[in-house]
Amino acid sequence: MSTEKKLESPQEELEPEDLDREAVEELTTQVMGLQPLPPVAELERVIGWRLRQIRRAAGLTQEELAQAHEGAPAMPQAWRHPQTVGLAERGERQFTAEDLVGLSAFFCVPLGFLVDPGEASDQSQVSLGKTRVPAKSLGPFLEWWSPEGGAEIASLEIGQLQLMEELGGEARNRPWAKHLKRGRPYAEAYQLAREEHLANQVRRLPGPTVIVDDKLQPGLKVRVAPWGGIAWVVVRGGEPYTARDEIEADFLRHLIDLGVARRARPRRPPRTKSEGVET
């Protein structure tokens, strides 16, 4: 017996005056097939739950959605089969980046909407890695982003900020987060974080080591994606300089290609007192 048939009988036995608003809404939601999320849902289940809502809102069956995807260039081939749609809606498919971008384009909804269980109950939780978060908190958390960066983060509500910190991990591992919380724009926050990281690193420098043409000293700058921040490379003519990270490595290789720098032997770091001499 279907869910719809089971739920028709109590509705028929109740008189209109016996039904308050909450009871009517609950019965209607169940009869319409919008089953609630389980108490704890994996993210795949949330996306599938949202996908089913969108498909039904468009008036499509699973078979019709699969047929429609044949004309959607961004959708992977597997989505042209109704079985894939069914697996996805039940949360039994591992969604790929192509899946999410394709669904976003096909339904004309932002990516964040696909993982936003906005109509979930207050008790529903979403499992993310080793933690669980209230399902209803995901929507506001996903919608805060704007190019303003830090100014937007600094104005977040306490609950959203706490969720960001809970999901992101310890602040000491994310130095850019403290700068964003202080209202810095993305480019500046990540530039400061990068410099702090490079100043504190103890690993061997990746290189290459080059000697730059005298006319380029005392410093060069390069814009860094994705926010156009500035990375300064301070060089001195005639002295070897070793790239400290991938950004500097790419930059120095480019200078070699341009003919304004040449490769050199890296300077050995001075021996520290803690380093003994083997006998």
C-alpha cells in the first residue's frame, strides 16, 4: 500500500474543525510526497532530497528528466539513464563536481541551493566529515559569501560564524580566517596569511634558486589568483634567491624564460649549534 493511500484515511476521518494549521500542513506535506530528511543525513542524501523537489516542481518524472539531460552538454553521460536519477534522489550516488555544475546549469539554480535543506526540520542534522551540523544552518552559511570578503564575514551572525569555525577547523591552521574576521578583503587577508606562513616555515625551500638582473632589484611584485593580491619577491642584484613557495617558483622560472634571471646554486644554510659533527 502506498504512502499516499495510508495517509488518506486519517484525513477523511477528521472533521475540518478538528484540524489545526500544523496538522493540515503535516498531512499535506506527506501526501504530496515531500518526505522529511532523516534525523541524520549524509550530504549526498540532502542533495538527492533537493533534486527530487526540483524535479517534481518542474513536473518531470525521473524518466523525463533523464531524457531532458540528453540535450544538456554539461551533464555526464550517466544522467541520461533514469536509474542514475533514482540513485541520486535516494542519496546513493556520489555526486561529482560535473554532476553539481550540470544540475545547477540545467535547473538554473546556484550550486549552494543544491546542498541547502532549507525546509528540513529543526531536529535534522547533516553529517559532514567527523561532525554533524543542524540542517537548517547550512543554507544561511552557504549564502554569506560575497566579493567583499572580510567585510561580509565580520557582519555574520554569531551562529553562522561559529558554524564556519566548527567546519573549518582550528584557527591556527587557517591564518587567513583571523584577518577576514577583522574585516580585511580576501586579497589582503590571504596575502597576510601567506607571508606569515612563509616567515614561520622550517621546511626546505622548494627552489629554484636564481640570480636576477641588477636592474630588477630591490623588489618585484606579481598578482596572485584568485583575488588579485600582490606577492612581493625581494631580490638583490648578484645574490642568489631561492623560491619559498609555488608562487615564487613559477615567477622565477618566468624570469629565467625572459632572460632576466639565471639559475644558481642554492646557498647552504649556516650550521646551527644543535647540529653536531659525526665522528
